[in-house]
Amino acid sequence: MGCVNTTTRKKNCSQQLPVHTGMMMNRCGLLTLQREPVPLKSIEVELEVRDHVATVVSILNYKNKEDKPLEAVFVFPLPGDAAVCHFSAQIGQTQIVAEVKEKQKAREEYDDALSSGQQAFLLEESDESPDIFSLHVGSLPPGESASIRLEYVIELAVQADDGLRFCLPAVLNPRYQPQGSKGAGVQVTSVPASLVPYSLSFSARVSSPRPISKVESNCSLDPLQYLNTDQTQATVKLAAGHKFDRDVELLIYYKDAHQPTAVVEAGQASAESGSLMGDPVVMVSLYPEFPQSVMSSTASCGEFVFLMDRSGSMSNTRIRSAKDTLLLLLKSLPMGCYFNIYSFGSRYEHIFLKSVEYSQQTMEEALKKVEQMEADLGGTEILQPLKHIYSQPCIQNQPRQLFVFTDGEVGNTKEVIDLVKKNSGSHRCFSFGIGEGASSALINGMAKEGGGDAQFITGTDRMQPKVMQSLRFALQPAVVDISVTWDLPKEVSVTVLSPPITTLFQGQRSLIYAQLTGQSSEAAEGCVTLKYSLAGHPSENQLHFSLRPAEDTGLTVHRLGARNLIRSLEMEERDRRGQQDGGVKEKVVQLSVQSGVSSSFTAFIAVNKDNSEVIQGPLVRRNIPTPCTFPILKSSGRHMSAFRILGRSGRYKRERRELGCLSVHMDAPRRKGISHKAINSIFYIIVSGSPVMYEEIETDGFPMMEEENQSIKSAVPEQPPRDPLLQLVSLQEASGCWLLDAALAAALGKTNEEVEKSKPEKASSEVWGTILALIWLHGFKMDAKDEWELLAMKAASWLRAQNAPCVSECVDAGNVLLGCSVKKEALGL
């Protein structure tokens, strides 16, 4: 988003950056915070959760402390599946409520208002990614204050432990825009979290038909306050002094497991009957429960493809955690399956030319390569490796399961999701967003269109249990022949607003939105039936519900239903681009305007027409910085600055200055005269009012200081000692057994002699070693059972296949040796 294209405003930009051919570098006012005040002063967020749906109200308070009128531009993240449904501005006693209009018309109206000296406000979704928005506050006179109110509604995702996850994105890392990709890329003004010049306050109110057992967060919270004796309502606040170094995550737990529900919401009285907003809309939540007999059996076939992000932003703890996770995954795969591991950055690599059968030899070869992996492949270009994976022929009777690990800092989100959807018939896609600021639109979109499951790993979360949960899903038999049927009074018809359900997982929620047209009596009931087939057994779940509308839901359900339909139509429009699209874009605009929910083709626009005074003087643009988590010019400590700075003479020169404000444009073409073949992008930063050019080099994906790669490598902290659990797991054979040797004894905390001496006479070395490993896991690592459960099942299966005569004797002797009291039955024997 450069300066808006009006002559007077372009002339009045406080500072222009150098412009490249083909680059949208028309940036204004990118000055260090030390030099210019930032007009955004504080953000207040109020969250209201009702069961599994949340309404979020954000108030952004601005004040112009300069002596000239300003335009303030703020690019910030929102959850990718949010339905943004209200935008207004309060200036003094005047409140201006924005309308949704077609995007180009809204932009023109905004420009026209500013050109004529009026105040105007524009909120729009990025063309590239639905989880990034830009807010323009135009013509804020000297000394004037404005409060911007932004509202959205969102469904909360169900976690493996039945918690509901809400995430307020506070971090927006620059998105990597691959060479040659469509669109101009998202332009972000970023600062390190410690330099964010505005404050954040956050409070939440939770209500549910069931008691609230606890609320957890990755940030410091004030204590949970219950509002009634049955504990169905509570409030909680973020402790003061949030550092903006992480997204704000809440996990909400109710006392009973989630139950199927249906909420009917009355239509808007002022809307036309028969329209989406005029008719009642129902939201149905289903939680299918599969038979235990089916759940306890896991598939022994499948092609497992692991795609690992090795861009520079994955360095240090992220890449270590990813490597540990690959170890657990490889040890947990069933014999007889196929697998391969890809990794990507600015280019991609694969361990095998094509997927290979899982065996001791291929597992060992893969683990050796995994151990050598570093975050050294440059930018985040995920599209090419995906295209290569999808171009490989599928293996007969081996359903393809794709696991994608990324920090999600890509600029071509929609292209990636469209590619996954196009290939959804041949695979399931499980996605993992790693670290703060991972794109929710990318991670959720890939899993949704790929018929898999999405997980986010932030802060101190362990990656392993979340990934193993997804492996369990992947090993479940696929649910097929899914259908939804409705039984309603004959005068009521139904129009489903959600895309068809294509996948079901044990304990995971499936949501259906539907418009109900026609009149029914107050006492009328409806019924929805979900039918499917699992491992050859037909099953069905039924839910009866009253057609009487619920009270006090406002238009939340309508807006979520509209958002579902808008996203489906946007994807259809992209599929048809270049063909006769049948007016799909027009349908999206019409639905967005009618429902008041934003889309990629519309924007919110508000103009203060009551203000008769024309704002005088040149308009200066100020970009509001967003916190990011990757290093920006740290000049002390072991981790050196992340940039090479190119001086005007072309020689490298070092600039040791703490930067207040970083503007990143990630899709720069190669600059003439810079021949370093590993350059990924060019960065421009205004330091003390003068532009400096930064070169990002591939060795670490992040840009790097002028010290060569060797000196950076020498500054990497020593690897911490390996976790005892992973040490034991690393010794397991592909078949599931453990060999009895000195390494196993050491992992168990014993000497080789102690282990050999305690072995029952009739037991083979492998049986004894495997039983010892299982006892150790059950005796000392039950808190991490999610991580080792699958490989323990494989070990137990191997033991049963041996028909060993002395299993009970081995379990007793193993308990004595290790000081445990684990029952034979607990080991699955």
C-alpha cells in the first residue's frame, strides 16, 4: 500500500524511499520512532465468548500530537477465519459508522474525501491473505483524537485436550513473497516487540451452559473471577505490561465434554424475507464418536510425506524441536508404509527421489539426514515443493498423508491453499503453525481444504504431542460416504451455507450453517442426520432441535454463516479466474454488503460528512509499526545483527544503531550491481532520515550482518543434552523392538552389566530390551504418553508376534531392575 494516488498527497509525503522498477515502494513517513511520534496510543480488546463462539471488540485510540494533519496507516493481523462485521470512528461527540462497499469504490471515496479536506476511514482485507488488514485513518488534524472500533466474530477451535482456543494475533512478521508470484505482496512496518510504542489491554467474559473449569494463557493473566455460583460465567484480564513478543492465546475448558448443539437465530427484522439476513439461520455443532474397536486399530499402510520449513526464521529452538518431532514420527510409523521427507526455503530438497518403503535401512538413512538439517535454506517458498509432491504418482493402496511444518510467513497464501484444494482428492493435509505470528489463514486453510487437521505451536508449547495427535488422526481409517440430511416441517426449506463435510475425526467438531426459509410454529422441531461409513461400518449421528430462535445472539450466527459462504465463493472465483465466472465476484460483493461482513472484494469506508471545516495544510503519512519476533539489528550479545547493509559506494558498511522502525518489502527483484547469488530480498530502512539498503542472504534466511557465515555459525549456542525420552526413542528399531546394548542401558540409567545380569534366562536380548524400554516409558514418562503411545503400541505388537514364553517373568524382573511397578496389561501385552 503506497501513498494514495492523488497528486497533492504524493507531494506531501514526508520521505520517499528509492523506487525499483516493478516494485511498489511508494512508502511514506517511514522514520524511526525516536524522530517522529506515532499517532496510535493504545489498543483495548474485549472478548465475549458464548460456548464456542467469540465476539471481539477492538478499540484503537489515536491522537495527533504533531502540528500538521496526518494520515495514519496500520497494517495488522486478525484471525484468518474471523468475520469482520463492524467498523466505526468516534471523533469528539461524533460517531461515524462505516459501510461495506466494493473495494475500489471504497478506496476512491476515501481518496476523494481526503482530497477535499474531509476526514475518512478505510478498513480493508489484504488481497493476498485474509488474516492481514490495513486501517487508514485520514485527515486527523493537529491535536485531534479519534477512537476506532472494530468488531469481528469467530468460532473457537477445539484442541486435543477438549480446550477451546482463542488467539488474538499481536505479532505480524514480514511475509516472504516468492519471485514471480501473483500480487504485490503485503507491506508491513515492523519493530521489535520491545519498541512497540502503544499499549494493549485485554479482557474476556466467558459464558456457557456448562460450568467453566479453567482458563489458561501463554501470557500473564489476572485471576479468573466467577460471576455466579454455578460457575457458568466468568471474567479474566491480561495482566498489565504485555510485551507484544507473542500472540495472546486463551485456552478455555468446560466441565463436560463438548455436546452436539443447534442454535437457531432469528433474522434481521429490517432485512428482506427470503434473504440470508432476513431468514433464520441455524448453526449445528456435531462431535462424532467412533466405536472404540475401530479407534484402537491403526492403519498399517499409507504414504507419509513430511514437508519441513527450513527458512531462516525457523532457526534455533524451532528447527531443533522440528527435528525431535521428525524422530518421533519416523519411529511411530507402521511397518509396510511408505514415506519421504522434503524441506524447503528459497529452494527445496528431498531425502529420497520418491517415497520409499519404511524399513530399518530407510529409517536410519532418513534420520541421519534429519540430524544434519539446519534453518539455512533462505526464504519461505512453499509452493514449488508442494507442486513437486503432487506431481508424484500416488502408490496403490497407500493413501497419501501430507504433514506440513512452517512458521507460515508466506505472502502467497491463497495460491498455496488453492493448490492444496485442487489436490484434495489424492491426499489429506495436516498443517502445523510454528511460533508467534504464524499465518492462521495459511495453516487453517491448508488443513481445511486438504481434509486434515491444523495445530498451532507457540511459546513454550511442545510440538511433539500436537503432531502425534495428528499422526493418530492420519492412522485412523478414513471416514467415507459422508452425507447430511435435514428433516424439517414441510413449510420450511433449508439452504446450506457451509461447504460439504469431507472429513471427520474422533472428538473433532464439525460445524454446519444453514438458512431456514418459511414459517413454522413456535413448538416446531427439526432434525439433522450425519451419515458416514468407517472401516466398512455404516454409522449415523442424529440431533433434534427446536426451531424457536435463541435469545440474545444478535446476528452472530448469520455473520458466521455469511463468512462461510463468502470464503467458498471467493475460492470458486479464483478457480474460475480467466473463464466465464458467472458473476461470482458480484455475488460476493452483494453478500458482503448485505451481511456487513468484509471480503477480499469489499472494504469498510466511513466519511465524516458532518464536519463543515475543511482540514488545511499538507497531509503527512505515518505508518503504525506492528510487533515482529525476528531479530532486527541487535548489536550486542552472541546473536549478531540480522542484516548486511549496503553503503552508497557499494561497499559493505556496518551500522550499529537500534532501529525503531523497519519497513519490509519482501518481493524485491535483483538490484543491478548486486551480484551475490544468494540474495533473497532487498530491505529499505530509513535510519535517521536517510535510506539505507539491506541485503538478505540465504545462509540464514533472515538477513545477516557482514560477518561471514563461519563467524555466525561459531556464535550458535552449543546443543543442549538430548532429552532422556528422545534418547530412548532414538534407539528403537523400525520393527518396534529395542536391541540390548550399552546405549539402551545408559538411556535407562543403568550399566550394561546390570541390565545383562537381570535378564531372565529364557528371554531373548531383543524381548528383554523391548520390555525394559516399555516399563521405563510407563514408569517414568506417563506425562508424555501422547508422544510415545504410538511407538509403544508398535513395540507391544512386535512382542506379541514373537510369542515369547517368558513375558511375565521379564516384566517382573524389569520392574525390580528399574524400581517400577508397571502391570503387564498396561504394557499392552
